[in-house]
Amino acid sequence: MSLIAEGKTASEPASGRGSLAILRGASIWCMLATALPALPAHGAETPVALASAALELDRQAQSLPATSDAQRLILYVGNRIEGSLLREVSVTLDGRTTARHRYSDREALALRSGGLHTITLAPMAEGVHRLRVDFIARAEDAQPGDARLHAQIEQEYSKGVAAGRVELTLTRQGLRGRPSLQWQDWAQPQAALEAPELRAADFLLRTGRALHAAAVLERLRASGMPLPVAFERRMADSFAALGLAAPAVPGGSPLLDRFGAAVAALRQGDAQAAAQLEAMGSADSPDAESRMLRDYANLELGYQLLRQGQGERAKPVFARIRSPGPCSNAALLGFGWSFLVPAEAQGSGMFVAQAPLWPAGPEDAARLRRSTPFRYLHSVALSGERKLDLQRALVPWVELLGRDATDPAVQEGLLAVPYALAHLGAHEQSQQYLRRAVGDLERARQELDAAMRHVSGGELSARLRERMDDEVDGWRRELADLPYAGATAYLKPLMLEPAFLDALATQQRLAEIDQVLRAQASRLDSAPAGMAASIAGLRQRVAAVAQQQDEDLRTLTLDHLRRQQQHTLAYLAEARLALARVHDRPLEDEAS
């Protein structure tokens, strides 16, 4: 939706938060504007080296007998209904719920692309068992409140001496057919081409779990079955994702690359770059990543037009940006200013304003507002086009009030509203809004103080680690359910910072290595002492690197919060000064 209409709210956590890959794409504008410092490396103990060691241990562990292997029933869950996303699966064994998984958007898309999610039930004794599996899905374009798709299968399953392997796929016969579940028993696959492990590795790789994918493929290689040509490509992709090999195909997003190049060229004065951003900002966007990049392209282009004094051209550009969204606050601020560029400045370059979204320091705060021609040329606009321009600018600026007061664009809006009212001659209203600005900014300062205490006390690291270890809820494991209110509201802007996302990705890699090692230790119930010691020793090394990573992430987050606090204090001081000037106005009038 555009700025003049609210976007829909999904019934599940937004994929923009759930997928770090998408968030990394969304953060490119912030990265170009200002970036957090990168975290330092710590000696030779890198996630790449630790992942390589864990994979080698896994190869050795697979050659050792494990009695628990035969007691397992492995379910491979898939989805073949076009245009649907699997949301939840629940497994009931002999009348008791034994497994449940809630799928994130990234996981649901990986399933729809042919991947299989692995659910292991163990221990499971030989004999006949009653198995029931419930699937819940929704249409990809479903609106909040739309009915979901349900499917259920219940039947007897005869567990033999060996481990069981069953594929359950959500399917539908015809466009109007009811969803149903297809059951396939993979007791004795004849070739690796048929084995569900290949598609299970695809699911793991597409959801950012390259080490698990490589381990699955290594076990398939060790099985002795004939391997298809596609096997080596999957293995190469897994190694490349782990950093153990160069990617066969260069990674990255072509759309991201084009956007970054266009922004860099625009800031170097390339006239054609504006046309490229205009094309991106007005193009149809079929997926979440391209929609986010469309917003950032419009934001960059809109402020460039403001700096060139082209307010009329900037208006439709800002209006294309979705609200709510990661760019909506900055877009509302710029949309208001687009009404205040004087007609005589259009295209002349006389109105040179910098958008104070992430100022380098207090001296840069509110430069856009201070450089407006209303500052001196039009002290009070009581009639005519100037009055209408101010009234029009107030519409988007008032929309900023009540939003997150730690956001620099909202802070500027808190002062821009009383500023505009003062120029309209509404001095009492201006004074009221200045008092509100002081109160909101003071509360923002207190929130930032509380956020720094939260981070310093280690609560952020504990919360992130808890979610990364979650194997039941895909939203939690992908950090899509992080609370963005109350004591943890500070996380929202951080989730758009490239350095913070890189740190999270490193933490997730370390968490995955530990998960693989824990699985090795639990599987080898009678492992040789040397193997058990090797697993325990590697887990200690992973824990040491993870602890240092926690400390680095804490430092990075605190630095970000301190910059936000300095910016907030600068605005708070300006709001108090403006309020004091309003109080002194009667004395100034008497003196004149």
C-alpha cells in the first residue's frame, strides 16, 4: 500500500522479519547511509573451521554402530499444492502428540519448492502403532481471517526391526479438490535418486542450515547407493554455504546489485542513476525482497529530488512507499517537506537540504528543517499558497506522531509539526505540540536507557540463543517472533543493520554446529571414549567462540544505542529550547 493507505497485517509474523536473507536485502539503504562497525575475527577459531571439524566428526560417527538408529521413525513432510504455504504439522503417535512444527515463510517456501522437512520420532518399539498427522496450510495470497486448509491422515503403521522412513506430502486432486495427504513408505529405496534425503538436504540448504544439509548428504554418500549427478551439485552448494569451497555460481541478488550500483552512481552525480531508481521504484514487485527494495529505491530517489529542489517530482515518489513498512517514517517526513520547496527553487538547486535520518552528530540534526525558506522569508503564512503548503505538509507529519520516538524521522516530525503550526500563526497549538515533543523524547531517552541495561545484563544474548536452539517453531528459530515493544523495542532498527545481521548469522552458524555435535553425542550411546572426548572438546571450542561472539554483539548493540541516545538528547535539547522561546515571546513583543 502507498503512504496514503495502511498496508495489511498478516496473521503470521512478517517474513520481512523472519528471513535474515530478506532483511539483509532490506538493509542496503541503511548500509549505504551509515553502517555499524564490523565485528572482529578471533584467531583461527572461526565458524568455518569449526564447521569443518564438526563435519569430519560426523563422518567418523556415522561409521560407528548406534542402537538408537533402529528405534526411529523418520517422517519427511512435503507440500505439493501450488499457491499454498504449509503453516503447521502435528504428529500423534498411539494417542499422544509427539511432534509439532510451526513453519516460517522461508521454510514454507522451501517445502513448496520441493524440499522435505525431517521429523524424527524416537524411541519407537517394533510392532503396530497408530499414527495420525494433521496439516494446516493457507493460500499464499490469503488475507487475515481467510479460512485455512486442513488435511489429516490416520492409519496403522507396522514398525519393523530397521528404522522407518515415511514421506507425507500435502496434495490436492484438481483445482476444487479437498487437500489430502499422500503417504509413501521409503523402507527400501533402490537408488539415491529416489531417496527423500536429497530433498531433505534441499530444505535444509534453503533455510540456512548448510551444515545439517552437508551431514545428510555425507550419510547418503556413505550408504553405498548409486548417486545421481545432482548429488554433487547439492554437496558443492552446501560446502560453499559453509565457506568450505567457492560457490559454483556467484551468489547475491542481481536486483540488490543493481540497486546498490544505482545508489552509488546517484551519489556520484550520474544523471542516469535517477532513471534507474525510478524504474525500480515504479516496477511491479512479486515478492517480499523486491517490494522492500522498491521502497528503498523510492526513498533514496525522493530525498535526492528534495536536495535538488524538485518537490513536485518528489511527491509521487514518496507516495509509492508502503505504510507501514521499514521506510514509511522517513517517507512521511520527506513527503511533508516536498510541499515546502518553493516553486522558484524547482530545478534551480537553490534549495539544498540534507535529510537528517541518521545525522553524524547533533550539529547535523534538523538541517532540513533549518534550511527551509520559511525560516526567514515567510515568518507567518496567514493566507495564499504558502499557508496551503504548510497545511498540506502537516498531514503526513502529524501521522508520524505516536510512532516510535526513538526513530530519527519521528523525532524530526515531533519538531516539524510545532514548527509548521508556528508559521501558520497557531502559537498555542505549537506550544502544546512542543510540550508533547518534550514528553515523547524524554520517554524515548528512558527507553534507550532501559535498552542499554537490558543488553548490558546479557538478556539480549540469552533471548537470541534460546530462539536459535528452537527446533519446533520455525518462526522462533529464524528470530521472526522477537518482540518489538516494551523493553525490547530497540531490536526493530537493529534488525535493519548489516553488521548486526552479520553477527546474528554468525551466532546461528555456531548454534547449528553445536546442534550437530549434540545430535552426535546423543546418537552414539556407546561411543568409544576417544570419539566422545572429541565431540565434547569441539563443543567447548564452539562455546568459547559463541561466548566471545555474544560479547562482541553486546558491544556493537550498545554502540548503536548510544548513538541513538545522543541523537535523542540533541532533539530533546532543541525541543526544550524551542519551548523556552515560546514562553519568552510576550517579553519579546513588549520589548519591540
